Amino acid sequence: MDCPPLPWMINFHSTQDGTILNQQYEAAFANDYIQHLCKINVDSALPKKRLSGIICSVGPKATPDLLENMMEAGMSIAVIKLAYCSMAEAKELIQNVRKAVMVYSMKLGRIYSLGIAIDIKGPEIRVGKVKDDNDELELLKGETTKLTNDPMYEEFVTKDMIYVNLKDFSTITPGDKILISDTTNGHISLSAQKIVGSVIKCLIENTGKFGSKASVSLEVMVNTVLINDEDKEAIEFCMQERVTFIFMPFVEQAEVIREARSLLGKESRNILMVAKIENSVGVYNIDSIIEESDGILISRVALASELAPEKVIVIQKMIIGKCNKQGVPSILAPSVLATMAANPTPTSAEIADITNAITDGVDCFWLSRETALGIYPIESIKALDSICRTAEPLMYHTQMFRDLTVTVTPVEPLYAISIAAVEAAMKCSAGAILVATVTGRSAKLIARFRPKCPVIAITRYAHVSRSLTMWRAIDAVHYIKKPEEKWCADIEKRIQFGITHGKTKGYIKTGDALVLVMGSKMGTGFTNALKIVYASEYDTFE
């Protein structure tokens, strides 16, 4: 017998007559994929809370005021790219980010959990600096230009003499292709004609523009060490600055991540390592890299410079699927909203691209040029937030959940509780899943099974709340109140704090079902209880 209508059940529907369910629920529980597509309804109400993470590059123009606005718009993680700034400049940017977090947290009346990531250089090949960092140089098809590794030109790049930081030109021969990233996230193709000492004369094969520190790709293999001295210095810098994530570029094998992790001291073991997949070697070794990494970043432009562009979407889907299976966050970059670096609205192709990645199960999107150099950084974040909230209900949750929970039994009890929490949340259209966590593991496991609702992870540890920003669906809450003497009273206050947080952000309403995941005693590894409660009108935390 069906449950009788309850006073709050109108919140399940987008219309008063109850014919359309919120958040594409009818489509989410369709019997098959075709029915899922047929039951998608354009009038179904959108969720209030975005589940996907938004990673933003921050550059020299990122003032504390701008950073506050970016957080308000929805930024989850701020990234500083060492390829574009010195360590002194990166240190100043980190200080600006932390200052903005402090001011914004005071405005909110709670601590805003923002992850800080450093994208180290790695074995990247880049051009030098043009006269003005904001200037662009145009290369015209059919003309010639020269590449050099002479340091004299490093600060004085012109369209006729382009410095590249490749020490050895001996592997390059006439006819080899050299690609320079242009400002539209495409490539300027150069064909090597003649190599004399430190200069390569090149024919320009297509017109394009590039700026300071544009990346360079070669057709030939270049011998590089796993982690060079400059990278080790960068990792040491990350340890000193206590960042949340390190993005490792051009990861071709799991040993790179293992070696980088070995450089972290005991006090820095909480820093998470994200592997950037940027060439075919990394693609073919992806299984072992996923196993060793804390996250995987799919660098589509870099992949397209080596592989056929139409193969990149194949690689993207494959890597996202493998990450979903292993419970490792996947990040999509760049060219997410590339046109919004200069335009206030996204294109239909960009919206379709983002939607496709979300339904595949991606965790985060990285806005690079859009927020670091573009003239519409806030609009870019808001547009991505809106697209994500529209696209996330389109995932076929029944199939995704079924596929992710197919496993050999018996499983660890925490896995069983996590699976049960997600299934219960879907069946009762819960407003949120709330979990009190010490290390973040419980929240990550719940998020692994792709719930439709947010997972509010309440923790007393700042580094845990910041690290959880990379996992889809997790809304990390840093709880700083003094612990209660009795464990039950303390856990109740933490859960209540999470409920109030969800109410303040507008995605928990009076009468919403809430799934609670808790432990029976203090410490790590004791999560063993699941409960369903309903949000009342008066349960707020003071």
C-alpha cells in the first residue's frame, strides 16, 4: 500500500497538480535508457545546489575582492599555475586567497572551505615572455619565424624570434611539427625547415595568436627525468604553504606520483596528488596512474596536440568511467567555457560538452583562461554553475548506481552503509545525506556511489574539509565548536550544524527527508549507523 500524502510532499513536484517531479526524478528511475530519455521533462524544477566542483585558475589580477566574488559565484578550488608566475608571486596569490576566504567566511558567519592547488611546471615546454604579458603576437600562414633556446631572448619574444625553454634541439629534424597553443585553445602549427645551433627556422602552417608562456608541443619524444630539481623545489614550496592539492603535469606512469608523494614530509602527507593526463603514454598507463593518484585531470588540449582531436572524447569518456569505478575524482580541463574569456555567454557546443561530461560522471571542471585572464570571470563561474544544475539531474541514476554497486560480497561494512545511504536517499527523495567524518573517508565513499542529493560532510579538521572540495556531491562543512563531553550530544550538535548549513544555502527545506550516517563512538573507523529523519521548521543551530 502506498504511503498516504504527507504535508510536505508537494516539494517533490514542480507543479501544483503533481504531474511533474522535481530534478528529473521520473527519468532517473526509468526502467531502461530509452525510457529515461523519453521521461526527461523541460519543466522539471532544478536543484538548488550544484554537485559538480568548479576549479578556477587565479592570476595576477585576482584581488581579494574579486576572489570573494568568485567564491560567492561558486568557486570550489583556486589553482595557481607556477608556469605563469614566480614562487614569490605565487606566495602573494596564496595570501590573497586566504585573506579573501577569511573575509568571506566572516560575512557568511561560518568557515568557507576552499581548496588551494598548485599546478607545478613539470617537463612542460613553453615560450618566453612577450614585451607586455597581456599582449598577443600573431603568426600568419605562409610566413616564417624562428625558434631559439638562447636565454637572451627569454624576456623578449617577438613574432620573428620565439624563445622556447627546450635545452636540446638535437632530436628535432626538418619536417617535424611544432605546435604552439594559441589564445583560442587551438594550436599554431610550425614546420621545422632548418636547424642551426640554437635556432630553428620554421614555416607557419596556419594563422593564430599566442601570448606569454604559451605551451609548446613537439612531434618527437623528448627525454626528461621523472621529477626535476625545479619540480622538487616547487613541491617543497607547496609543503611550506600548506596547499591542499598538487597538480602534477604530463604524468606518464604511476612512478611519477609515487616519487612526488615520497618528497612530502610527515606533516604534509595530507596534500593530495592530482595526475594530469596530457599525452598518449599517460593514457595507456591510466589504470596504474589512477590507482596511485588522488585525482585525475584530463587535459584535452594537450591530448589533442598529439592525438587525433576526435579521439580525445573517446579518451575522456574512458578515463571518467575508470575513475568512477575506482572512486577517484576526475577533472575536465581546459576549453570548458573558452569563449567566455571574451564573451559574456557560453556557446551551445560548450553547454552540450559540459552536459555530456556530467552525465558520464565527471567530478569537477577547471576554468583556466576564463578566470585567470578573461574579462568575465564571475559570469563564467555563474554560467557553469547554472549549466551543472541543469545537467546533473539528467544522469541516469538508476543505471549508474546499479553499475557502481556491482561488487563481490561480502564488503567492508562502511561500503555497505554508504551504498545503503545513497539508495535510501534516492528512494525517499532526500534533501541531503549528512555524515560526521574525521578523515573524510565516509563522505568520499558515499559520494563514490553518485547520490542525487548533496552529501554534507561535517568535520573538525580544516584540511579535510578543503580536500573534500574535489569530490562530486560533497558539501564540506568545517565545524569548530568545542567538543561535548558526551559523544552522543556532540554528534547530534554536529549533525544539527550541517542541517542548518543546508537550510541556509536553500537546499534543505522543512519536511525534507534527511539521511544521517554516523559512528557509535569517537575516532576513525567507527561509522556504523544509518538513520532517516525529517527536517523540522525549528531545528536550527545556535
